[in-house]
Amino acid sequence: MLTHTHVRPIEWGDCDPAGIVFHPRYLAYFDHCTNLLFAEAGFDLASLQERFAVVGYPVVDLRGRFLVPCRYGDEVRIETRVAEFRNTSFDVRHLLHRGEVLAVEATVTRVWAGPHPHDSQRLQGRPVPETVRMALGRSDGEGVEPRR
């Protein structure tokens, strides 16, 4: 699987009054890392929208475990990969380490979404293109198998 690794410092603005990362900030980190993963695979959001006529890949579910707090000044490493593809949705797995310790793990379910053909206020899930599946799949050239 293609895995993107992103290293970043914890900044003062990421922290709550107790001096630890305010939990929604992790979600912003993970969203950024998902975009970086897609860009590394050759699908930055602007070209993805143009090439596939989609809006993007909005979040429809997320699950996380906060194991160890991170504080201002810590340097963290976030590993991001697609864990599973389904027809129109996929799970992105994020592991955030503080040093060698796993601090946060999360799985975010996203939908490959385009404009709804009959209602401009809605989105509609679309099948994830095979080229995207292959690019985000295994490093040995085999794509992630979709679940049917």
C-alpha cells in the first residue's frame, strides 16, 4: 500500500488550555495528510476534480482512539494509507506517533462524490476509478481489492 508519512511540530494554536492538542486539531491533521497521500499518488485535489468531475472525497464516518497526549513543541509523525476500498467509499487509516509511541489512531471513511444530477444542493457517491485504486494500492503494483 502507498503510505504517506508527514512530520510536523505541535504548535501553540493546536493546544487547549491544558496544553495538550485539542482533539479536533487531529482531524485537521488527518484531512491534510489524506490530501498529501492523494497528491503523492498523482491526484492533487484540483486535478482530481477536473479529471474525474468529482467534488472530492468528503468524510462520512470516523473512528479514533487517543492513546497518549501530545503537547506544544512535540514533533509527531503521521502515517496515512488507504486501508480498504469499496465501490464508492474507502477507509483511510492514520497512525500518529509521538517519538516511537503511538499516540492517536483513526480510521476515516470517505465517499468519492460528485454533484447529484438532479439536485445541485446534494452530492452523489460514484465508483472510485480503477486508476485511483491502483495508484493508492500496493507498492508491488497490485491494486487494493474492492469489497463487493
